[in-house]
Amino acid sequence: MSEVVSYRREGEIGVISVNYPPVNALGQGVREGLQSCLREGLADDQAKALVVIGEGRTFPAGADIREFGKPPAGPALPDVINEYESSEKLVIAAIHGTALGGGLEVALGCDYRVALDSAKVGLPEVKLGLLPGAGGTQRLPRLVGAKAALDMIVGGNPVKAKNALQMGIVDDVVSGDLLEGALAYARKLVADKAPLRRIRDLDVQTEEADLFASYEKSIARKQRGFKAPFHCIKAVQAAVELPFEEGMKRERELFGELLVSSESAAQRHVFFAEREVAKVPGLPKDTPKREVNSVAVIGAGTMGGGIAMNFANAGIPVKILEVKEEALEKGIAIIRKNYENTAKKGRLTQEQVEQRMALIQPTLSYDDLGDVDVVIEAVFENMSVKEAVFNELDRVCKPGAILATNTSTLDVNRIASFTKRPQDVIGMHFFSPANVMKLLENVRGEKTADDVIATVMDLSRRIGKVGVLVGVCHGFVGNRMLHKRQAEAVQLVNEGANPAQVDKVLFDLGFPMGPFAMSDLAGMDVGYRIREELRKENPENAPARNWTDELVENGRMGQKTQAGVFDYKEGDRTPVPSAEVDKIIAKFREENGIATREVTDQEILERCMYVMVNEGAKILEEGIAARPLDVDVIWIYGYGFPVYRGGVLFWADQVGLKAIYDKVSQFHQETGDDVWKPAPLLEKLAKEGKGFYS
């Protein structure tokens, strides 16, 4: 392993090269090699200074994720960095690619840093529920000031080379050949008799007296439930208030607390799961993909417009079709308004707005779609409407074009049967707002071809989505579980809870909002239409009418009408309990002979969450989702399940499947409702003392 780091001399400059593809991760062999090559360079009397550089595409890009969860092997990274910082010869870090986490910490242990103009540096550990544990929280504030260090460490986002130069993280930025630039810089330092510059000896600049308290307050809402951002603040505070060695000790204490925390375990689980979902079990890696150079979207409403924006954002031309000119013009105007609003916030230039708008071509004729590679239908959740659309697509689209439906609940196999090419039909279920939400639930039909699946999974990545492949059933994975939770939330209110109480319990668990506020945001009429369609298409499995149907029929559609389950004031999205809704609920209870009782918060939590866990187990048994991680990723990126809890099924493992199974069995015994019949998989795992992931 020592061969992954080598030492050579270029004239009077010693060069320490890391060559551990693909990203020169700081595994045990690299740490050992960095240490031994530094000692070799210090012993080389001909070397006046040393340059540390990464071969291949990047400077060390952080820890070796292959070592996660394994016992630590020496030398420890902080010890290696300390040796570099204590060097009696000048050490210059030559940075290209992405110097992240431990990679940047190694660079901070050097006297000077030179970066290629395309490089980025950062400390992203917070995104894994951790903090920089090799001196990053102690050295960076000494170099750039406490406030700038907090922004980088708590935010976890990388900084471009030119910004890193302005901040003082790097000392020079070069173009072209990095090694040549770094050697020239090192020779100049030697010629100028530049001093050793140990960051540990610098003082920390603080811009305001109450910086840490005010910073904590500023992130409190956004980072609710996360532990790492607040530990990062404490670590940077230690850099200001304690001598370097004591600050390092405090950093290690805080790092250790996070490492064993459930929050970090959950965040690391999500990190790996997000990468794993792209690999479809049973789909060979070398499955050919169809070319996708142009796309069409059917429907210019909120969903269709949002879907079109994804492709324009990725530089892919997109046609957007409506049957009425007025609806088309309105849809295009909303897309432009969305882009203009983004430009006002400084996230797009006006030139970029125009470039993206130019990629979106409105049309009123299906005949204009003959040359596109993918068509995505985004019309009403009504099977007859879908049938009419797919009949037209079958008529006009070229052979080999992928025909996708954005349906959130309907049978993709039936939709495929409306064409003579069911092998080309797939579900691409975007989540609203489609131009913002990261999840793309891709639905594989019985006859969907493998190359269509491979193409759509790759296309998900191209447009910045996390694509998850699922099978066909009513609601697929996400909505199937959601509908069970929503029905349970309504039933809890029927029995005596109130909507605000139910919402608070789920909000306190970590959801951005509760089930009723979520319905109001999405539009109460959306769920109403789905229920009505199901009552028409499949009455035996359709939900019985309840008080939420009456709200819609009374014109209470949610936030868009300033009245849904809650009331809303003009321009304010804060839900306010409604006396009118209380009366409708009371009337429903009375008409159905429901005697109310006190419902505890614990019961709300158990019934809303355990019904989803049980349904998730059924989904796995049926093969609708291939793995527990597919379910978890869907709930995190599509429904706002808190990342620091790892997903519904990961969370269930933390609670304990035995405890959940016992409660599900109890609810089944008490209600006799099939929804509470324990899934055989849940029962099996609980009785074996296992979890979904163990």
C-alpha cells in the first residue's frame, strides 16, 4: 500500500505524489505513505522545499469511505498533519480537483497552498452528520476568521479556487500544468527565503462579540433536528477561546460524540443509499441506453411546466404541448416568471434565463412531437384522459421513443396497453414542485424494456434527480405508504384528536409539516380527485367518504383558496385552526355515531408511522421496491422525511421491529382492519430479532 504515495525530486524541490484512484482518498495506506514520504523528503539534503500533489483527477478528496465502520488503523490523520505542520522545510500543497474534508485538512497542515483555477476546496463532513476531525475546525478559523470558517464548516459546501484565494485559504491560483505552477511557486518561496508558516500559531479573528450565539440562532430553524451543525459551531468556538492543543482535544471530543450518534448513522446511511439506488438489481451494468437529445412534455400546468424546466436546466431541448392556446401561454408565462424570480435572487443571470426559455418550444399539435426521444405525459389523474393522450403518442412518436407517464397512482401497465409498444412505456413520477424536488420515482411496467429502464435511470441523473426504480401498484411506493398514513391521520381525528395535534406530532418527529398542512399545500382537491377516481375504477378498494371530501366540496382546497383543513391569511402560509372545519368534523362524528376520546401524542406517532412501516414491509415482499434503501430514499427526497432519521425503514430499525410488530398486532386485534394485519416480512424479522438492514 505504501506505493500509493511516492517521493521524487525535481531539481531542488521534493515532490510527494499521492496515486490512489479514483479520488486519492485518505485510507490507511495513503496516510502511511504521506508520513513516510515526508520523512524521506526531510532527510533529502538536496530538497529545499516539498510539494504535495495528487495524481489523476484530484488532490485527496477526503476520507476513504471503504474504512467507515472499521476499527481505525494508524497512523491517524491528525498525527500525519501535525508532522507536516512541524516540518523544518517549507511544504506547499498543490491542489486540483476537489480537496475536501481530510484533503483540505492535509493542505491546511502545509505552509502554503497553490491551486489550479478549476479546483474546489471544502469541509463537507456536516453532511454526514460529522465535523472535520483532523484540525479543520481549529486551523480554518485561524486562516480566514471565525465567521467565514463557520459558513464553510456549517454549510459544508465547497469553495471555488478564486474565492478560496480571496478568503486566504490558498495563496496562489495557477492555470495549465499544476505541477509546473506549484514547482515555480515553491522555487520562488525558496528564493525569497519565505518563512515557515504554521497555521496553528496564528490568532483567530472574530468579527462580533456574540458571533456563536447569533450564528446558532440563525440556523436553528433550517437545521432543526440535526446535531452536527451545532457541534461544528462549538468546535469553531473552541478555536477562538482555547489554545490550539486544547482546541484540538475539544474537536476530537465533539467528533467522537457525533460519530456514535444516531443522527450521523442516519446521515451516513442516506449518503450510501443515495448512491446505491442508481444501481438496479438484476439490470446489467452494460445495458445499452437509448439516445436522449430532445424531450416533450404533455401538459403546461404546474407539474408539466416544472418538468419541462428540468430539461431546459440541463441544456436538453423540450417541447411542451397543450390543447388550448390560453393554457399554453399561461404555462409558458409561469415558467418565465419562475426563472425571472430565480434571477432576482442572483442564482441565474438574465442571459441564462433567455437561454433556458429558448430551449422550451411551445406547441398545440401532437404532430410536432414526431422527432423527440422521450415524451412525458403530465395531465389529470384520469384514466380516460391518459388513454386519449397515449393513443395520440402511439400515432405520432417515432419508433424507439420512450413514452413516459407522470401518474402518481394509476396503473402503468394499463396505460402501456393503450399503445402498440408497451416495451417503450415507463412511469416517471416527478414530485411537486417538479423543478425543485430531487426525487424521481421511475415505474417499471411488466413489459418495459431493460434499455428503457437504463435510459430513464441515467436521464434522472442528467437532470439532477435521484432516480429510484419501483414496480406497479396503486400509488407505487411513496403514495401507497402516504395514503395509509393520511387515512390513519383522518381516523385519529375522527376518534378525538384534532388536525393541529396530529400535525405537531409529525412535525416534532422531523417532517417539514404535518399530514394536514401538507394536504393544504398540495391542494386538497388533488387527493380528492385520486379518491374519486379510485371510487369509480376500483370501488372495493376505495376509501370511504370522510370529512376531508366535504371540505373540498365546500370550496376549501387548501392554501390556494386560503382555506383547507386550516385557514390561511393573505400572503401567509402559516396554518391556523379553523372553527368551520371543527364544525364539519363534529358533524361527521355525530352522523357516523363516533364517540370521541382523548388521543395521546404517542398513539398518533405510533399509528401514523407504524402503518407506513407495515406497508413498507408489504411493498418489499411484493417486490414493488427491491431494497429497504429504495423505500428510504423515496421518503427522504419525495416526502421530506428527516435525513437525520435515515428514512422510514432505517428509523424503524432504530425503534426496534419487535416493538413495532407488537403494536401493529395490537392495533389489528383492536380494529380488525386489514391495514393493521402484520406484514409477513415484519413478523418474520421481528421474531428473528432482526431489522430491515440487519
